[in-house]
Amino acid sequence: MTAPLFHVERGSLQDLAPGAQVSVSGAEARHAVSVRRIAPGEQVIVADGAGQAVLGTVESADAAELVVHVEARRDEPQPSPRLVLVQALAKGGRDEDAVEAATELGVDEVVPWESERTIVRWRGPKVAKSHQKWVNVVTAAAKQSRRARTPEVAQPVSTKQLLARVEQGAVALVLHEDAATPLAAVELPADGDVLLLVGPEGGISPVEVDQLVAAGATPVRLGPGVLRASTAGPAAIAVLSARSRWR
């Protein structure tokens, strides 16, 4: 079984070589000892969420600190192109399910989208609380899948703000059941952002589709079926990862 992964502050693993020691503290140490029951002699991965990671053996462990003897590095470079999931807010936690699975499947950034037909709205204090919830979901999923690089969670965007992002991206793909072009046939760029846009339960409105196409987006389909808001994005990430990264 792959060694469990625990996080430290970004940049704290810079230039850390085999033979050195690294300390895991705070909530991560408590989780390691109290929940995972990590003990001296076990192997763990320590990552900073920005792509730097080390593999080592636990020398001492208590709820305050986990001391790890570094044996090897396993750094993850910034992928190119970047896979960005623009996920419309959805009720019943389906948007959170989508970003969780997308993280496990290799997404590099998730963008909360308040589309025209979005029922759930982030307003006032709910914005920061809901955004942090997505951050927590993504962080936990990155740990579960042993990723050294934790995906970024962007601030929520309106359709107008999204149009500007579409214009700046290398490729923007709108997942739509009526599209003629299959996602598997789309040519991927060598670098830049590949945006995958997923609508809410009621789908993306015709007006929004027209606006997105005018900004440079291409409607694509995954297959003959219609997927839920919680599964369309992860399925698309899996298709693109299989074509470009899982080789």
C-alpha cells in the first residue's frame, strides 16, 4: 500500500535532501497519530501542496509533532497544459462531489461558477465559508490520491467574468448534451489552460452557450448519455488525463 501523505507549509521542503529531518505539526500531526495511528518505523509522504514532496520513515510520533527521516524526494512539476474545471454551483453537495473526484483524477484548478440556472448562490458571509469548504474538499482529495500538488480553488465567477477567462485560456470546452464534437477528438494544446465548463442541474442556458461560443469556447459531448452535474466534470478530466498524462 502507498504510504499516507501529510502536509506541511508551502516552501518548507525546499532543497531538503535525503538524510535530513522534517517535522509535521499541528492538525496534521494529530490526524497522523490519533486517526491514522502512525507510529515510529512507518513510511510516510510529506508534501507542501505546491509540488514538493519527500518520502521518509517516522522517527518519533505524538499528537504535537511527527518527525520524519527523509529518504527520497518525489517532486511534481507544474503540468502543462493545465486542466481547469469550471463547475457550476449545484444543490445537494453535487458540486463538492464533482471537485473531489476531479481532484483525485488530476484536475489542476477548480473554478466555482454562478451560472444563469444555478439554484445555489453564494452571498455575503456564505462566500468565504463555501469557498473554504471547497478548499477543504480539494485538500483532502489531494491527500487521498497522494498528490504533492494541491489544485487551486479560484474565487467564484459570474458568467460575465467567466467569458474573460475563456478568452484568455488556450482552449475552452463546454460540456453539452447537444454538441456534435466528441471530447475525445479535441486537439489539446502543448501549454496554457484547458477549461472544462460544466453547468448546473438545469444545464447551461442557450444564451450562455452562445456567449461562451462567441468568446471562443467549443461545445463538446462525452458520450450518448446525459451525466449529472457531479459526474460530468470528473469524467471529462479522466478522458483528458488518459490522453495526455496516464501513459
